[in-house]
Amino acid sequence: MRHALDPEPRPLPEPPPLKVAILVLPDATAALATSGMVEVLSSVGRGRYEKLVGAPAPGGPLVEVSLVSPEGGAVRMASGLVLSPTLPILAVSPPAASFPDVICIGSLSVAPDRPLGAPEAVNRWLRASLDAGAVLASVCSGAMVLAEAGLLDGGEATTHWGYCAGLRQRHPRVRVHAERCWSRPAPAGA
């Protein structure tokens, strides 16, 4: 029972949506993994509500998803599918208002025995984003991007089984666990 002198409870303000940027690398990123991440993340907190009630969930999205690429604009995926539009990584670099809370790197469709060759600007952006507090995550062979940026050195990682040997060979400072579905972050917090 509420005391007569207690103020009327006020509703808590809606938290801002979690900002998630999905990195897309031209001619390397797998379209299926990228579209799957967009679908799953965009529906957080909404899908079940909308199905049960038949109306959009109040308060807006819980996760705000953006697609980013080195240069922005239209990006050709590994399959040839063209994804458009994407934001340039500079538009979501710290301290931009659109700086993401989480950066996801999806699966790659590239030869596992060769270096990825991501632009150095991507490696710098990932390192600066981590330093500014973003959480970095990869799906499947996307771990290769984090490894090339040096963000997995001294830590544990897992990747698609077909990329494990290449990850071990090119990045000996990473403890690769082929038997795992996920791994703990590297010491740097990646």
C-alpha cells in the first residue's frame, strides 16, 4: 500500500535503442549471413508483440541496425548481390552521434588460405571503435577480419571449420578453438 505522502510513480523513460552496425566488405561478405543478422536484430522485442497484438510494439525499435562499408553506398556482396545503401565507416566513427554500441562482422565468402586484405581504414576503424567502447562481434568466418586487425592477438577465437587452419597459420598469437561455437573475448575486449 502506498503512503499518502509518497509521490505518484512516474514511468521510466524509454531507453535509446541499441545501435548495431553490420560491417559489409565488398566482394567478400556473404549476403545470407548479413540478411539474417539484419532480420534477427531488427525484430528484437517486436516480432512476438506484433504477432500477439497485431500492431507495432510501442516505443520504437529496441535495436537500430545500420549497414556500413569502407566507402559507403552500394556494395557488391560475394555472391554478386548488390546491397544498397550502406553508410561509410567514417559516418559511424567515434565521436559521431551514430557511433554504434555493437559492431558485427558477418561471414565471408573468400578463400580461407589467403589473407583477407581488408582496407587498413577498416582495421583502424575497428581498433578505434573498440577503444571508444564498442563491442565487436563476428559470425563464422568474420573472425578473420578481427584477426587481421590484430584484435584477437593473445586471445581465443573460433571460426568456421574451413577457416581454422588459415586463422592458425596467419595469426599464431590467436588460440583457435575449432570445436567451439563461441569464444571469450581477446584481452583487448574484442
